Amino acid sequence: VAAQKCRKRKLNAILNLEEDVCNLQTQKESLKKEHSQCCKLLNQIKQKLNSLYHDIFSRLRDDQGRPVNPCQYVIHCSGNGSVFITPKHLDKSEQKQDNRKEQKQM
């Protein structure tokens, strides 16, 4: 009788584990689909942002009325909603300073 109960518990455990595996495989497939959709959406957003970036730079002019070169400037958006451009060389030096500050704080 003890051996029968032991075998029954073992079979129940195996059945429960097989059910868990099936549920996890279903969840995995669902997450793969969701990941794929998120990647597609992210790529669409990147394309729109890139298009907006080029549209903004096509309209910008310097003090002499010449078009602003997007290879030399970066667009920044602040938390209060203001937008401004800065030269890339300044942007890189600011990032280096920010990185140094963050490393010192750690």
C-alpha cells in the first residue's frame, strides 16, 4: 500500500510538472510575440524620430541664414519642454563630465 501511494504521488508530480512545462511554453511563445511587436513598434518610433530630426534640421538656419549642419549639432529637449541645439563637441564634453560625476558618486 505504501509503495502504491508513493508511485501515485510520483505520477501526480510528473503530471503537474508536465502541465507546468506546457504552460511555460505557451507563456514563452506569447512573450516572443509581444517582444516581436515591441521591436517593430520601436523601429517605427525610431524612423519617425529620425524623420522629425531631419525635418527640424532642414528648417533651421544659423545667424547668416545658412542651413544648420546636423553632423555638427545635437537637438536637446529639456524637462520643461524647451528645445535647443548645441554643437556636438560641447555635447560630448558635457557627457564626459556627467559620466565622471556619476562615477564619483558611486
